[in-house]
Amino acid sequence: MMLTDIEIDDLASLSLHYSYDIVVNALSVVYREYYMYQKTVNNLGGLVSTIIRSEFNNLKKAA
């Protein structure tokens, strides 16, 4: 999985906003559900952010 400089900057920014572990977990979801099936990802930072927010929303509903 090759990342561009912009994608690295986006992921670093997300890591500062949330945490490194949360971003890595979201990246593993992207890899398992998109890259393994060779789906095109146009905006990696946006996709990771969406996955993180979705997981937070699911946790809020469970609480």
C-alpha cells in the first residue's frame, strides 16, 4: 500500500486529533475491506475519518 505525501499528512493530522491507535485500526479496516478487494480509494483521509466517526457513533449508541 503506497501512500502519497498528502495522504500521510492527512493520517498524521487524524492521529493528532484522535489517536495513533484509532487511526491504525481504521487503516486496517480500509486495507481489509478495500485494498484486499482492489477497490479504488480516492480520498484515504476522508475514508479513515468516516470509519472512525462511524465507530464512535456505534459506541455512543451502545452506551
